[in-house]
Amino acid sequence: MKHIIGGKPSFDRTPEAPAPAARLVEVDEDSAGQRLDNFLIRQLKGVPKTHVYRIIRSGEVRINKGRVNADTRVAAGDVVRLPPVRISDKVAEKAERPAPAREFPILLEDEHLIALDKPAGVAVHGGSGVSFGVIEQLRQARPQARFLELVHRLDRETSGILLVAKKRSALTHLQDQFRERETGKTYLALVTGAWPANKKVIDQPLHKYLQADGERRVRVTTVDDPDGMRSITLVKVRQLLPARPAQGLPAMSLLEVTIKTGRTHQIRVHLASQGHAIVGDDKYGDFDLNKRLQKLGVRRMFLHAWRLQFTHPATGERVLLNAELPPELADFIPTA
């Protein structure tokens, strides 16, 4: 059975129900400047992206009665024609089960942005086998919010500072800063072994690839690899943890890691490539050590987005935020 979305996204299982007509949506100030494909994805919740692009290509979506492309930027006052869209039972049922409403610890909030402290184990958004993430839960918790969008991303198992924009202007301003490397992003990572104090810069290209089972992975590559992306990581030793023979634990190093580029799995792969994998990393780490650590209470990857610096999109002031280590990580570090 197919379902038809029209008007506000809804799902009608009555075969005799009349098919809804196309609807017209006027673009408001908060959505101005957004790409058409992203605008439609927000308007047609639950509709697969492949179908969104299909109705754009077919000319069913119009702006001010004219045909457009996916990368067309919408402007305030534009009238967008949205056609009825058919989706499968599976997608319909998923959309009928919204993400549970959830608020997260707030580090800073004003009318332009939210800086929250994301817990480990929560994806930042739904997709790739994850039904929902931080942004979907936050939208459910704040139904009155007209605009909530992720500024950047964190891996699911990484905790720490995450920015959410409350206005389109704030989103584009902050994303430009991330793109132009005008932000300061520093993480705390616990790695195996004693990190050499003189090893302060890792400048190695990274190459993304898929394993035979379709899982995404990243590896260090050479400068002449056409698919390699230059990646720069700065490392500072914060604390050395001596070996704990009675518990079967080697020496470890707590590092302050600042990334100058934001590649997928950059910190994890760069540190592992130096022979010092992040504790608890289930993709690039020491699996036997991870099992021992789980018995001692460390049941997640020891990577935390600790500090973030950026320029406020409205005031122009420089903002410095800190999110202290969560208890499950802090309790493992002996006090100096």
C-alpha cells in the first residue's frame, strides 16, 4: 500500500480518501538562503531524499511557478509548490513514530544558537540505521521552535559540545566559520601508551573507504593519493597515567587534541596511526584492552569534545565554551 502526503505531512490509510492537492508554501525569513533540496527535506518529513530529488528533476516542484534545480537558493517571500508525495508503508510507519522528546544539558543558549553537551551513545541525527538523534529529539521537545538545525556533527560515541542554530542566519554564519577553520575545536582523548612529548603535529592525508560489509572506514594515506584529504591534528600531553599491572592495564596518556581540519574519524585514525589508539575505540582500537576496560567501568570510547571557540554570529564577540569530562570518563583518571 502507498500513502500520500499533502498539506501538512500526514498519513491516511483509507484507500477511498481523496488524493490531496499540491500545496503552496511561502518561504519565511528563517529559511531564506537555504538550498531547495534542504528546504524540501524539512517540509516533507519522512520522504526519502531520493524521492525529493526526483520530484525536483521532474519539475513537480516550482518556485514562483518556475522550474528549479536542487541547488537553487530560496528567498524570503518565494512561493514553493509542493506536490503530493507517495511513500511506502515502512516509511509511513516510521514517520508516525516521532522521536521521543528530550532536552540536553545546555552550556549556552540565546535567540541565535544553542550549545549543548551531547552524551555519548546518541547520534546527532537519524539515518544509517539510526531512527533519530539529538536534533530530532530536540525538535520534539521544542515544538514551538520555528528553526533548529545542526551546525556541525560529532560521532555517535563522542560526547561533548555540539552547536545547534536557532536561525538560518546563525547557521550559515557558524558553518562558514567551521568551513574556513576559524573555530577552535579541542578534544580530550585517552590513548594507549606514553605519547612522545615532542610529537605535537600530525599532518597526514586521510582516505575514506567502505569495507566488504559496507561499513565506512578511514585510513592514513600518502600525499599522492588523489582521494586523500589533507588532515592536520595538534596534540598536547595533559596527563600521563602509569601502568596498572594488577589490573592488566598499560601506561596511558590523556591528550588535548585540536583539529585544524574536520575529516571523518580524523582524531581516531591519526592517533591510532601513531601507535596510540583511543581507549574504547571499537573501530581502530585495541579490542582486548577494551574488553578489560569494560570490566573496570570504561564502556565507551574515551573521546570528548571539551573546548570550542567561535565568533558569535550576531554580536561578533569571541565565545569560549568548555564541557568537562562526564563522570564515566573522569572517574577513570586519577587526580594529580
